[in-house]
Amino acid sequence: MLFDVALPSSPLLDVAEAASLVDRLGFDGLWFLEGGREAYLGSAIAAVSTRRVTLGTAVALAFPRSPMVTAQMAWELAEASRGRFVLGLGSQIPIHNARRFSVDGSRPAARLREYVLALRAIFDAFAQRAPLRFEGEFYQHTLLPPTLTPPVHDWPDVPIWLGAVGPRMARVAGEVADGLHVHPFHSRRSLAEVIMPAVQAGRAGRAGREVREVREVRASERSGPGASPFTVCAPCFVIVGDSEDERAPQRSAVRQQLAWYATTPAYQPSLDVHGWGAMREELQGRLKAGDHTAMAAAFTDEMLAEYAVEATWNGLPAALVDRYQGLADRVVSHFATSMWQTRPDAAQRWADVAQQLRVISGIAS
């Protein structure tokens, strides 16, 4: 099991220094989220500021960009990182696609599935393995003049991981992608009973011989971050510290964030599996009333224990293994980098967690 960190909202001026530190400290992965800031520019800076760490988008939004635009950026990033870049893509919720980006995001699972297949076709054309001739229901790519074709490089099979909230998109990820970015709002049980069975169903029904066989042969020939047939990457809410004074503020912040996630209809399956589905309406009511304190208080200690991992610094690696063994290949902290911005000593403590997690998992440094 590998341990990664994220740079959720870092100014570009700060990315090179932060990425270099992550690389030097020995973390396994560095991910760029897409929210108020977009994910590709930070990835580009990290690609040329690091030497060994896996890096990528977790996740970039697919539909506001055509597959050709995304493929061009991913191709450049694969070359700049010497094969360490992972293209993580997500569908975004309908209201944002329609009203923020003014794009069609209808039928997101079918659309994202075809998006990935279009990317595969474009990468094959960039690599000069096949002419560009992709004609699907949502996307058509049939023109690629030699003067507009990027140079061939040694890392043409860019790993594609999909972000999934529920079982439908998890199945798409299993069917056509190289990996899955789990949504942060999950428990071990929701992963085991909702998400992973869907991934496995997708893997069992890989879309045709070209995707099922050719893509996996290519993956077996790679030595980079997409070398295994399928990778599951799970961001985890971590509450860590050796004293109650250290953990209490983190616990409060995590509880607030989880309560906010729990108000969203798309995350209902993760509540339903525990029998807490009715809690969403209660939390929504408190959110609409603007009572954020009461909303967080309604997210009980029992729920917090299911959706977050709390431990001492020395106990954290074993706690992460206990939570994710057999379910995830990589674990991500979204808060580690922000913690060490205010507590520089925490950077080495997080790096020690990454090292111990590799030792416990039997992975050589």
C-alpha cells in the first residue's frame, strides 16, 4: 500500500517548492485537485520539479474539455514527467456542467466511458500506431494532420483513472480505465459492498477485445504508475496526533466536512449501506437553515469512526492498513500538505507514515 498527498488549492508560484519537498521526503504520489484552481497547470510544474514521485490529476473535469484537448495536455505531461503522470478524470455533477461550464453532461456514465475510448484512440494516433478514426455517439475525432500531431515519445500509454462516487461510474472505471479514484466520502464497508463489486463487474465485462486484451498487454509492458492492471486510490480523512489537544481541532474540521458531504444526494449509497440513509434529510434541513454547528453535531461519533481514520502518529500506518487492506492500493491525505504549512515539523511525520506504510505492506523503498 502506497501513501500519497494532494495539493488541493496551491498557487502556481508555490507548486514547484511544494512538489520538490514531496519528492524529497519520499511520498509515493502527488495529486492535483480541480476546484477553484484547475489541475493541469500544477501538474505541469510538478512534472518538471520532481524526479521520482507519481503525479497526476485527481480529478480533472472531463466534459468541459474535448477529448482532444485533454489528450494533448496529458501527452505533454507524460513526456515532461517521463511517464510518471496519471490522468485522473471525473464527470462533475449536472448543475455545474450545465450552469458553470455550459456543456452537456447528460448520461455521464455513458459519456465518460466513450470519452476514455476516444482518448485511447487519440493516444494511438499520437503514437503513430493507428490513424485517428474515432466515431462515437458523443465524440468524433477523425482529423489529425501530420503538422498538428505531437512528437512521439517513450510514454504513449498514459494511465487513465476515473473518479467515481457510486456504483455506475465505478463499473465504467473497471470496464475501460486503468484505475479508480475513490470519492473521499466512503467507509470500508461502502467500498467493499458498493464500489468494489461494481469495479469487478466492469473488469469482468471489459469493452471488447481491443480494450480487454490490447490495453492490458500494454500495461504489462510498462514499468510506470499504470503498470498494474487496475489501481484503486482512496483519499482518506485522517485525524492524527499524540494528544487530544492535537486531534480535537482536526476531528471538528473532519466532522464538519463529512456532514456537508452527507447532505448530497449522490453520496446516498455510502450512507444506505450503514442504514443511515434517512440522516441525509436531517442534515440537509440543518444546512438549509444555516445551522452548520447543529449539522456537524448530528454527524455522530459512530459515523465519524466509519468515514475517518483516527490514530496516533505511530499508530496511523497500521490503522490505514486495517481500513484499506484488500481494497485500495494507494491512500491519499488531502490535509497533510496544509498541515505542514502551519506546522513544518509535520512534513517529516507524514513522510514517516508513508515509509512505515510501505514497510507494513511489504513494499521495498
